[in-house]
Amino acid sequence: ALAPSACPRCMTASPRAGSSKTRGVGPAQQMRGAESAACGAAGTAAMAAVAALGLRWSAPTVQAWVAPGARSPVGQGQGQGQGQGQGQLRLSRGLGESPASLSPGVSASTARASAAALVVLMAGGSFSRRARASLGRKQKARQARQARQLRLAAALQEEKQAWIGDNPANQWPAGKPVYTVDYPEEYDRKDPVGSFERVGKKIIEELVSELPEFYEMPQKEIDWVTRSLNYNTQGGKMNRGLIVVETGVELMTHQGLTPTNRDLNRFAVLGWAVELLQACMLMADDMMDGSLTRRGQPCWYKLPDVGLLNTNDFLMVEMMLYKVIKRHFGQEPYFPWLIDTVLETTFQTECGQLLDSICANCTLEELDTTRWELIVKYKTAFYSFYLPVALSMLVCGIRDPKVFDIARDCLLRMGIYFQAQDDYLDAFAPPEVLGKVGTDIADKKCSWLFAHAYHDYADEEAKALLDKYYGKCEVNTEEEEMIKTLYKKLGLPELFTEYEERTVKDLEAFRSEIEKAGLPWSIFDRFFKLIFKRRK
């Protein structure tokens, strides 16, 4: 670093008061008296600003533009970003010289702002109060990012040392376990759906490839498993899986990191683990509810050659999600946490399924809004909303339970709203739009519509109609239509609109807590926009 009196404009030592000598070459050689003293003062002030930003001067060779409008050297790589003409300097951090680069924690916008500030000082100007405040905020933000990165790196390094290796009880036959560590195919963020679908097809290929070698499965059964996986996992909206990828990207960006192609593919793998869980849940739920269609085609169990074989099929799909996680994350120290999170979420979902299924043995008086919220919280909200975000948080190194708590609270509220939508669409969305035939009325479901109608808005006559036909009529019958007409007469569509508007305000109230916990609000905002006012 240069001496405190060095001039950044000409990179010479400015003459001190009473001195007639100058050193070096450049415009300062032409300065005399007060002009040279002013140049030296500007240099001292400029270097003070550099020190405040946590930077230092490099060697006297001048290489990077600081003039207004100059191209920032940040991220251009070694030897690039060199300007022409006067007014150049290079800033670096750490030991030694770092040509044409700043520390990872300094953004291009910060570099440009800093450079512009130095030009002001070198010209003999001064910072305004707003400019000083802006520099202070940028410095604090950069320091906070660097602190997060250091904590994350330390935590991940400590976890790696705790990994105990492969389970010796499961290394038969020879060759197990198999891990996927390379991801040569590009994950194109400009085509998120296409890239995600490609990963899904690759996962099915991996799962099927293990069956003959490790499980001695004949070709007929292999073909059956392949058909089941393709039929039940493809063709959906894939929102749950895509959210895993988007959450991972947002978290890494918030941490000051850039997701690599490997990161993107692995987030997509976890997304497909969630999609596999969704598939097995729907396969079981459709058979339990007697549903007819799913995603615009007959439910898997309704196919003539499937029937009760669906019971084993949905169990196999569930087990395969754990195989997917093991194959891609089995060597990671946080692998047990991924498995534990999925196991806990699956059990929570099964609790919700019990609450839902046992409604067949309940009286209509028992099907109230309290039971409804309990059902949807456990049956839908945990696995559809909390799980996708929680998995990415674990991979990105978040370990504070309090951060998970605030994320969970917000996401469960979102999931409850989602199921209210589902109940509303089951009654009023056309089957060709919804992709399935609504069966809540015939199945005697504790739905958002019924719970509010029966307990909050129905008079004696309306209750008598519901007592007579709810859960006792068939799909697409006159009796079912009478109940839907009653819902409209009681003003439930208008009530649902009010509920939507209230939910928006409730979720917005979480924003400050989410950001205070160190999470980007964009994750939750994007998730909600995917479902708000959906029609299928």
C-alpha cells in the first residue's frame, strides 16, 4: 500500500508543505504549491474511503477505471477490465495482488459506487450526507453477507467430518450403494419446466436400472414399475418440485453464492422426491375416496389390469423417493436430516389422511371448521408447502430451528388456504378444467364449503337438505346439484372471495418476521403467486 500522502490520481507521493521535490511521473509533476497540497489531501481522503470499505490500494501500477461510466472490473476475471487513459487504479483485498477483481462479497454496483466516490474525492469534492449513508449501508450489507458465508462454510465443514460412511448392512449385492455425483446435462433456468421434466425422466431411468441387478426383478415386473412411475408421476403441474429448485436458488443468491449446474440438478432431484411423495399419496387417496379421474385420465387403480395392485404400487413409489434421496445425497453429512424430514412429513400427512377418512364415521355435527383446519393442515400443508422449502433450507446450510419455525408458520397458513381453494374448486370448477371429477359431496368430506354452510349459514330448512343428501348422493346427480345450488344461495362464493383477500393480508404480515430471520421473502411471495386465484 502507498503512504498515506500518496495521490490516487497520479499515484505519486504528493509534496509536503515547504518541499520543492516530487517523485514519479504523471500530472502531479506539473502541480505546484497549493494545487499539489490539495491533490495530496484528496489522496488521503480517498484512501480513507477505501479503508472504510474494507479495501486497500494495490501496487502503483494503475489498471482499473474509476471514472464515471467506466466498466466495473468486478467478476471480469484476471487481466480483464483494464481501461485506457488517465484516472485508473486497482483495488484488492487480502494477501498479494488480485488483478481486476474485488472480494466475493463486493457487488458490481458497490464497486461502481465506490469508484465514483473516489473520483469525487480525487477531484477535491466531498461526500454528501446521503452518499455517506449509502456507503455505510453497503459496507454493512457486505459484511453481513461475508459473515453468513463464513458461518455456513464452517458449519458444513464440521458436518462433513461427522459422516460415518456407508451402511455395512446394505452393501449386498456387490455394487451397492450406487451414487450419482456427476450432472453433465445443463439445467436451463430459462426453461425451468423442461429442465425439471428432463431430470424426472433421468430419475426414473436410474430407479429402473437398479431393479434387475440389485433386486433380481424379471422384465415383466420391471415394465410394470416403469409404467406405474410414468403414469403416476408425469403430467402434473409440478409446483411442489419446482419450488424446491426456486427456493434453493433464492437461498444461495441471498447467501452471496451462485448456484452451479450441479446445484440446480440436485435441487431438482429433491423436487422429484417431493413429486414422488405426492404421487404415492394421490394413488392411495384416489382408491380410498373412490375417485374416477386424475390429471385428466382414469385413476391408476381404475385401469382394468391394476385394481388392488395399486396398493403395492403406491407403496413402491413411496419407497423409491428414499432411494432417490440416497442415490444423490447419501454421501452428504445432512443426508439423515433429509430422510428424517421426509419421514416426519409423511407421518404428519398420514395423520391428516386418518382425520379425513374417519369423517365417514362422523356425524355432520362433527364436521366443523375446527376439524376442517386440522385435516388440511396435516393432510396437505406439511408435505405440499413446508417440505419443499425445508429440504432446500437444509441443503443450503440453514440450521437454526427458529428460522424453520417462522418459515413453517407462514407456509402452513399458505397450505390451509390452498386446500380451501381445492374444496371450492371441487364443487364449482368444470371437470375438464379441474382435471378430475369432484366427489366431496358424495364422499361426505369435511370441506371448507360444507363446514361453513352447515355450522355458520344454514337455517333449519337448509340443514334438513344437507342431512338428507350430504354423503348420501351420487356424483353428477340432481341431489348433488341441489347442494351446490344451496352453497351459492348461502353466499359461499362471496365468502370465499373475502377469505382470499384476508389470506393475502395475513401472509403479508409474515414478511418482516421472515426477513428478520434472514430468509428472502421472494421465496414465499413466489410460492403464493403460484396458487393465488388458481382455477385448477
